[in-house]
Amino acid sequence: MKAGVRAATLGGVTDRDAPRYELYYWPGIPGRGEFVRLVLEDAGVPYVDIGRVPEAEGGGVPAILRLLAGERAGPLPFAPPALVAGDLVLWQTAHICHWLGCRLGLAPTEEGPRLAALSLELTLADLVAEAHDTHHPIAGSLYYEDQREEAARRAQRFREERLPRFLSYLERTLARNEARGGGVLVGADVTHVDLTSFQVLGGLRHAFPKACARLDPEIPRLRALRERVGARPRLAAYLASERRLAFNESGIFRHYPELDP
Amino acid sequence: MKAGVRAATLGGVTDRDAPRYELYYWPGIPGRGEFVRLVLEDAGVPYVDIGRVPEAEGGGVPAILRLLAGERAGPLPFAPPALVAGDLVLWQTAHICHWLGCRLGLAPTEEGPRLAALSLELTLADLVAEAHDTHHPIAGSLYYEDQREEAARRAQRFREERLPRFLSYLERTLARNEARGGGVLVGADVTHVDLTSFQVLGGLRHAFPKACARLDPEIPRLRALRERVGARPRLAAYLASERRLAFNESGIFRHYPELDP
């Protein structure tokens, strides 16, 4: 199963005892899998993106369904993304990102900031879930077209109440953390939380370009962080690669102009 | 600030270096704070339930608002529940429960099951969020009465699709873990995950008694676990105490008969 294997980048984390990291996530959308990819790519460690490995080589959607059906011993993941690392199986995006961040030098080492990093990662996960529910307020099993009216109502509340609340919270968090000199959300160096905020902000701008443009003046630190993260060498190389999936209208962050008037 | 302090139960965890645990959560509803309380109560450690301490003694809603306004140094919690333990501040329910569980003997000690415990706790948190959104599918800032039609649609999908999916997943997880002999969701002994499942099942039965009754035959292991957890001596004592808050129609799990026909 060689296709989809990301070669270790020179200068990346070198860990001879590292397990083989296998990401299980639906192909075709960045979705929640992308938050995990950003940590792995920024750390420069090899991983297998199982959903994008050809079925003939044991990957693709059938491989994901086998994992969810319990083919593998050990705990049963509820939903993708899931990460398999040797004998370990993790699911839930924020948990995976934090665990990888702790292993791969993308989490604070001090206890207080380290715990705060998971709190922040989970707060961003809530923002992601609320952004998703703007186009699926009734059920994920229904098409958007079958819940358009409800989506319009929910999206309005999201644009006017929730989005400003989350973004101003992140901006205040950056301001409070400035004493550490890093311009990052927690601790002194870039962590998985900053990588996730990069993806969340990109997704929000894709889905709600007008609402985001209105809020831009109020989040200078957050915008600066996004630029800094996107310019990190390994991340920039990834973003320019074929591995990077664009936001699209099958994913979490969807641009429906009627939801962003 | 002595009111609200839970005296250490004889036989509980004894930790002379333990910090003072302070739970910040809205008074009057069990809500997400209750998941944290169950871990603290079952472990038998003292804690201060700040929201229920009289304002005159420095507690109540004003104390919560001061924490959220950033009065305290360190990371800024986004929303309650938050836990303050000495210099540490954590927020996000599942994270708090897992961290406390690891400290207080209510989490697996082996790495694999320990990581799975957080994945499971977060999966239960997703179920809680979906149960909440059945009565608030448009916005938390609107009354239920202002989103009743949407709630009816969302609740139907929840009862017919999501609730069976989550419950059957938990039942399968219990079945897979039976080899360990514990009758628990992860590892060999009761963990924070089992305590949370107890509260979630109770909440679901409060909100959707008819839908739950229909599913009962399919979840014998989960019902047995609920009974076992509720019979644990310290937890049973807590449930019979005045500290325990009943489910009510201001909380997460609300019984609106029209949402459970």
C-alpha cells in the first residue's frame, strides 16, 4: 500500500520508533480530515491517507467502512476521521490533533498551556460544527435543498451572533497571549490549535465571504496568524501540492450565496 | 467561600497535594456541568460548585461571568463548564471529565484504552449536542417556542436516525469490550465514560421516553451498565442528595411531548 504515502520531508520530525500513521477519512472533501492532515504535514511526518489509496491497494471507502464495521481489534471508532498508529486507534478530530501535536512538537510542553490547547482545539471544533449546521440544520441525511428555509434562519443567527462571538473570542485569546511574544493562540510557539484556526478561517471565508469581510477589521491578530501559518515552509509546500483538497460544496464549509447575503 | 464545598467522603481518593477543584457552571440546571459533577462525586473528592455558592460569598452567576470576562490570569475559557484546579484552567466538558478521570482513578491506565476513553467521551458529547439541538435547531438565543416547527423536523430525524445509531454503537462497544469482563465501555473498570453514559441515558429517557422505550430491547448491556453505575455507593449517595439537580425544561434534555410522539 504505497500510494498515498507521504514521504518524510527533510527537516521534519525524525522518530525511528514512530508508528505508521494511517488517517481514515472520506476522500473528495477536506472535511474534518483536513485538520489532521495539517498537523501531519506541518510536522513533516509520513502518513497514509487511507481514503485516497486505491481500492485495489486496500484503501478507499471500503477500507474506511471495514474499520467502522469493527474489522480491527480494539476500540471501535464511531465516525471518521480516525487515526491508526500502530496498536492505537483514536477518533474525534480535536483529540487526534492534540495527541499528534503532543507527539510531534506541535503542542505546548508546559501543563497549563497544554491543557488549554485541547480546550481551544475543542472550541474550534464547536465552531466547525456550527458552521456545518448552517447548511444542515435539520439532518445530515437530508440534502441542503430539503432544508433551505431552516438553513436561511440558522445561517442568519450564525452570521450575526455565533460567528462574531467565536472570532472575537479568538482575537481576545491572541491578545491575552501576546505577553509570551509568539503571536499564537496558546503557549510560545505554533501549535495544532493555530493550524486548525488557519483551516477554520479559510473555511469560513469560503462559506461566508461577505460576513467575514465585515468582521475583518475586528480580528487583525487572527488574520496575521493565518498568514503566518500559511507561510510555514512545510505547510506552504503542502498547500501547493496535489494532496491539498479545495473547499467544495460537499464539505463542511459550503458557499451558498443565499446564506451569506 | 465555604458553602457548596463538598466534604471528602470517607473512602474517597486521598490526595494531600490535590488542588482545590472549582467547577464553574450555571446554577439551576444539570446541563453539561453535571457530567463533571458525576466524576468528582464518584471519586469522592471535595469541590466547590461556584455557580451555587451565594453571590454574597463570591459565587453565583457573577463569579462565572468574571471568569469568562478574563478576570483570572491564564487561558480564557470560552463557555461553562470550566474547571479551575490550582493554576490550571480547563474548559470543554469531555476534556474536563477525562482529565479528572485520569487524576482520580476513573480512567484506564493503559495507553490504548485511555485514548479510547477520550474518543468515547467526545462521542457522547456529540450525542448530547444533538439531543440539545432537537429543541434548538435554529439558535440557542431563541426560545423553543420560536423554533417549534424546525424542532419537530429535527427531533424526528434524531429519534429515527441518530438516537438508534448512537445507542447501537454504544451497545456494540460494550459487547466488544466484554472480553475484559468488566461490563464497561472501555478498559476493565468503571471510568468517566460510564458515568457520562449514565447521565446521557437518563437525560434521553427524560426527553424521549417513548423513543427510548422502543429502543430498550436492543440495548440490554447499556441498560445494565446504567443500573450498575447508579448503584455505586458514592454516586447513589450523591443522587439522593440535595446537590443533585433534576432534569428540567431549561436544560439540555427537555421533555416536550410533541417531540416524542
